[in-house]
Amino acid sequence: MALKNKSMYAILGILNQSPSTGYDIKKYSDKVLSGFWNENFGHIYPTLKKMLEEGMIEIVFREKNEKKVRYGITEKGKQELETWLLEETMQQPVRSEFMLKLLFSSSQPRENVIGMLENYKEIHEKNIEKYLGMQKDLEQGIQEISKERTCFIKAVLRRGIISSEAVIHWCDETIEEMQHS
């Protein structure tokens, strides 16, 4: 089976919500998708160009200087997105530089490893704060988000919160173990 460009589906999903510029897509990725998906400008713009050529998206607005282009999804793009949503999800291998470093850190001083764990824990504490803020905003109602979509966004946020809580708990246990072994 040929590998598909999953960035295309992230972008189609975003454009299915509302027409957007490349910058808007990046901003949405950073704010909403960041807990489980990463898009960068190096993926976004070439993917937009390819999808435009394939007729999955169209230009809905272009400023005179052509620097700001807003894209919208076409019927062909909606069909591609719907087909992908119905396909079986392939499990992706997890790649964590942090876990790789931890695994091979037995030669490092314990205080360095504990510091690394504390930093990792802090990242996940900040993630929880971000997710809880997003959850609060969602509960207060966001005009651009339909009630139909709210339960899906809540589900993704809840997974992020629970996952981060589990990582924090694991960090505490591991730090405790490192300090006493």
C-alpha cells in the first residue's frame, strides 16, 4: 500500500471547516492540533500547491499582491476527505526523542536524568493548562464552532488532558525511583 500524505488530510479537514490561508492553517495546527499532529510551513505550502493542481481545493480569495491567498475545499476535496475518514486507521509508530534519550541515559549522572524528567513533566503541565483553557473556551461557546463539532473537540481535548496527567504521574514515579536507587 502506497503511503498517503496525511498532511493533505489535515489541511482538507481544516479547509472543510472554513476557507483559510496557509498562515491560518499553520495557526490552527499550532493551536488546535498541536497535542497530536504537527504541520509546518514546509509541508503546508507544497501540499496546498499539489491539492490545487489536483482540484481538491480552489482559490477563493487572492489579494492584489498575491501574498495572501485563501483556499477553500472543492467537492472533489470533500469526497477525498470523506473517503479517508471511512478508511481503517493505520497505527503509526511513536517516535520520542525524549524516551530514546532516557533509555540510553544510564551513563549520565542521576541529577541530569532527573532534571530531564522534571523538564519533561513541566512541558506536560503546561500542555494541561493549555488544554484546560481551550476546554473552558469551548464550554463558554465559540461562535465559529458548531455544537455538532463541539463534542469531537472536547473528546480530543480530554484525551490530551488524560495523556498529560498520565505522563506527569509517570514522571513523578520515575523521579522517585531515580532518587532512591
